[in-house]
Amino acid sequence: MYRFAHLSDCHLGAQKQPELRELEFQAFRMALDDALENNVDFMIIAGDLFHSNIPNMETVKRATLELRRVRDEGVPIYVNYGSHDYSPSNTSMIDILETAGVIEKVVRPIPGKKLGLEFTVDEKTGAKITGLSGRSRALEVDYFRNLDREALEAEDGFRIFLFHSAITQFKPVDFAEMDSIDLNLFPRGLEYYAGGHLHRRGCYLEEGYGPIVYPGALFGSYAGDLEENARGEERGYYLVEFREKAKTPQFRVIRPAEFEYIECDVTGKNSQDASLLIRKEMGEHDVKGKVVMFKIRGELSSGRTSDIDSAWIRRELESRGARVVQINRHGLSTREIQKVRVAESEIPALERRIFREKLAGVDIRNKSLMKRGDSLAVELLRKLENEIAPGEKKEEYERRVIEEAEAVMGVNLDDDNR
């Protein structure tokens, strides 16, 4: 019997607060340690190893040492691009680590009328691994539509298909607005489908397919993820045993810290009474040594939302031993002043909606651009957000940005200028 570990959505470098950044990395290291202790033959990371395709160099250094440690144990690591570490020009940190022999990217297209994919064969187990990259706003759907599914289905042996997409048929209810890929666009009959992108774990059994599995986020990259941790969502990875078929995957919980969730509804209170209620609520929770996610919601009857002093709440909880305090006030409002607030996790959807509304007011004759313009704009925005990399010269940075923008737009500016 062979064994492999299936991780996804590590999002290394996502957390900005030093304590949370350290916990994020601890989760990664603990998962690798646990997989090695369970004698895995290889590991799979189904996208979004990093939070950015050119992450912070300190993050890269620490991650490389950990991945190298796994390789030195004789355990290969197979990866694909997630939507966060995708690079159309193959110049992301994933590609650099592959060039250095630390990991192996398994998305290997075969030129042809249809999109063929070459299998990577694991030397020890004979498992055949292939897959597709994820892109923002599910732009990878074109890869799936053009995929030569028949060739993948005709291959024999134990086959694993990596992907980084939500599947329409399995989306949780509260993910209904998320872009997704229909299961019918996946090749049928493979022995295991290693998913990423959804930050919530799930294992689905569908007739005609091997297990379709999402480990979920390893720690969490958004405030909403951390709030789910505090409300009891378990994080970790899947351990899978196989020979001709995969056995039922076993979820391995990785918990680098204890969380505590506190929610306080101040509806109908004035700001002074609300503060008293918050103090009472804090007193009912044991926060010592924990990451505390404090949610304040409701409509104040009078006073200003700024009267609710976040600094005071943080000091109170830290004085009682809280390890990290995150305060969510997005649901807090007052009858006197109504403000529109946007949660961090809603920003991509908001950007897309704004671009769509703006496009509607522009006279564009190219119908395909009208249809895809919002997605192109969002992806282009992500590329323009990339900062200059350490050691990268200004002209190199400008050229990289232009090349990535050309790849997104499907144009060559040099050709257009001739």
C-alpha cells in the first residue's frame, strides 16, 4: 500500500500581522512534519502554495528550506498553479522552485488541436499525475472546455488529476456566487481528484469518478477564514492510501493555535450601554493563549460607531492573555450615520461588479470583450498590483509587468506598434 499527502491553499505570506504570519508558517511546517511521520511516498499541493506569485523573500526563504527538507527525505512534491500563484509567463516563485529542483509542476500541455496533458509518473509508486492550473475568476474554464478528456481517460494505472477550481455541483450554499467549473468538463474515471481553491474541506463521491477532494485552507488567508477557524472549522490536509484504487482519504487536523470566537450584538443599545455589554461578553470567555476573533454587529440606537473603542477592547483581551486579537466591526452601524462597509473577502466580487457596471456604459463593438471585459480587468489589476521584487531592476520590473499584461490581454504591444 502506498500513501500520499494532499495539501492546498497554504497561502504563505498572506498574513501581515507578525504573530499570525508565524502561525501561518507553523501550520505549513506541522503539516509537512505530520506527513513525513506518516511515511508518505509523495506530496501534492493543489495550488496557492504562496499568496502571491512573487511573494516576500523572507517567506520564500523559509518555505524553500521546508520544501528542501522534504525533498531530502526522498519525498517528491507535485504542484500546480493556484489562482494566487498563477503566472502566464511561467515566472512565478513556483517556477523558480521547480527550476531549483525543490518541487515539480505537473501541468504539462501537449501541443495539438485539443489540450492534451502529459502525465508525470512518480518513480517509486508508479502513480500518474497531471492537472490544470487555476486562474482568477475561473478563467481556466477554457482549459477544461478544450481538454482532451478521452486521452486522459484511456490511460491506465493509478491516475491523479490536480485542479484549483470550485466545482459547480459541490459548491457550499454560501459559496453560490463563486465562479465554478461544471463536473462534466472533468475527465471521468480517474482514481483521485486533488482539488484546491475552496477554503473549506470536502470529500465527494460521485459515480464514474474517484474521490473528489478539497483539503481547504491550511490556516486561512482572509479574516473570514480565521473567523471560521474560531467557530470550529478544522484545518489540515488529507492522507490518502492507495494501490489500484484510493482508500477513503483521512483528514489530518493541523492546529498551530487555539482560537476563541466572541460575538456581541449591540442592536438597540446606545454606545455607552454597548461598551458595557462588550465588557460583560469578554468576561465570559477564556482567551488565555488564544487567537481571539471578536465580532461586533448590530445597529446602535444612538451615538457613533467610533465610540466603540477597538483599542480598548484589544488592550482588555491582551491583558487577559490573548495571543492575537482580531476585531470585526463590519456589521456595526448606527441609526445616526449609515455607512457601507465591505469585508475583505468581498473585495474581488466588488471589483468585478464595478468593472461590469463601467463596461455597460462604454461603447465597445467587440462583443467578446464585452463578455469577458470584467474578468480581464480584474486579472490585469492583480498583475499591476505586483511590486518590484528584491534585486529586480526598474527596467526589468517594467518589462515583466508589460509582458504579464500582454499575456492577460492576449496581445503583443510590439506587434501593435509596428
